[in-house]
Amino acid sequence: MELSGKSPTIRTHGEDPLNLETPPHSLRESFITPVERFFVRSHGTMPKVDPGGYTLTISGLVESSLDLTLKELKKRFPKKEMTAALHCAGNRRAELMQVRQIPGETAWGVGAIGNARWTGISLRDVLLEAGVDGDAAHVAFTGLDEVPLEDSVTRFGGSIPLEKALAGDVLLAYEMNGETLPRAHGYPLRVVAAGYIGARSVKWLSEIEVRGEPSENYFHARDYRLYPADADPGEADPAEGEPLGDLYVNCAICRPAEGELVSGDPVKVAGYATTGGGRGIERVEVSADGGETWSAADLTPGEDSGSWVFWEARVEPGPERREVHLLARARDTSGGVQPASPRQAWNPKGYVNNAYHRVNIRRTAA
């Protein structure tokens, strides 16, 4: 392993800030993504945190503000475990970039996602201990990482609605896959907001503020928003953009790879699917003829609603087809479906692309 303990096969989008993407085939090697193959999304230089001097502050619209060391957090609140996928809002942006340019953004493929077993304490327990004021409506997080902007430096942050914060599926995690949380993933403490975009799972957590309004942090108020297709995100009024939270239903093909040469009939196709809002994946379908006909995939869900779902299907393109256009689409338990084309999902920041996923393969002669 190289580069911050990561697998040498991982794709590097940048080293400072560190941004790493998991190859699609590696995502299907295990249901729980090993740390060495787990993607990394950073906006600034990773902070070095002394655990002995670390303190988490809980303030704002609470009855009692709290300042808790990591040791106090572990002693004061019960341990909780949860399997959850972290899904970067920019995952699959590269497909949108083929529709129209998206300057200044990382061309993530389908590997800005991973599924881990997180251990920590429930955010709900901490908020109940502090006592939430009746005027509270949002819970904001601020990390220790400092991010340079055009004319200033800011810490990364964001917020979630109070209802989400109290739902029981938001963790303050200090372990990942049974080991101490790695530095690249937020040591010593991070948020894990299951079913939400990864940007709300703030790393290197230092402050929790209970508020009446959403976070004013740049990365919540301006950056992670879904702007209209004709908007200029740098100049647009933030009110034009929809703040990102719950994940949309989504799926991707991990095997076979784009351009892969395969043999025989049927062709085995495998991938992952996710959704948010406490919903589940109801169905995944795969097409080997560009969407004319569809075959249902077999699903392997996780125990927790925030986990991803693995799926696998076998399709028969027919012996005469040498160029095969695979498509995958999912539906969740609320009836949510994916748009058919990346053109329908395009937006000027390249966020939350959940169009049908397409992979083109070649087949050997019989």
C-alpha cells in the first residue's frame, strides 16, 4: 500500500487536498469497503489532531453547552455501530462533463463511494444530553480542516435538519471497520449522516451548533447546492440553488468495465445501488440492448438502511452482438426512479448524477 495507507490501485485526483477514487471493480470485492480501498474527498490540507487536546463543543439553541474530550464522549455515551455508505455528491460527475463542461470540478467516476462499518456515539444522544431549545430547526457541523478560498480561509462545514439529527441514523464516529478512524477519514471524530450526501458527514469534527436556520458555512450556503442548468454558480444568488441533503436513488455498474472484452452468454453484470431518506432499493434492472428490454437483478441489501445494496444480473445479448451497450437503473421503495439520460441530470456543479448508468463492452466471437 502507498499514499496514506491506500491501495496502489486507487486513482489519485489530487494529493493536497487529498482526493482518491476507488476503481469500480474494487468496489465489488467486498460488501464492506476496506479502508485501503475507501475513497477520500478533501477540500483542504488534512489537519493533525492531538487526541489529548481534542475537545468537541456543542452550543447554540441548547439548554446546556457542552465541551467534551474524546475520552469523555466515549465514557458518557453508549457505543453504537452502524453500516452506512458515504456517497460523494460529485460521484459520476465525469459523465455529466461529457454533456457539457464543468470547469474547476473533479471528474469523479463511479468510485467516489464506499460502504463501511462505523462505530461511535449517536448524535441524538448528545443533543438530548445538551437539551434542544424549542426554536431549534437545524444542526450545524464545523471541522478542523482549513480550506483556502479566493480571498480567505474557512473551515469546512454544513448542517442537517434537526429532524434528521434526532432520527438515530447520524453517528459521531471514532472507529471505521473496527479500527481507530484513520486521519484521512476524519480522526479523531467525524459525522456519518446515513442517506445524505457525503459533504454533510463532516470530518475532523470540532463544533456542533444547534440553530434556527441552516448553516452559513460557505460549503452549505453556496457550494453544495443544485443550481439551475443556466446558472453561474460563482455569481448566482444562493437562493437559486437547492441545498443538497437526501441522496437520490442511484446505481452503477462495476463489472464488466468500460471497453472490456467478454466471452460467452449470458454476461454477468454487477454493481451497487443507493438511496436516501430511510428508503430502500426495491428493484434494479439491466439492459443489454440499449434499453429495449430489461432484466431484473438479484439484490443483496445491508442490515442498516444507510448501507448500499449490491446487485447482480445475467443478460443475454445474443451471439450476433459484438458491441453491447449495458444500462442499469434502480427504483426505491418510495417509487423514486432515475432519469434516463445524463443530459437530464446535468447541472453547473456536476452534483448528484443519478442517470441510468451506461457501460459499453465488446464480445468475442462464439
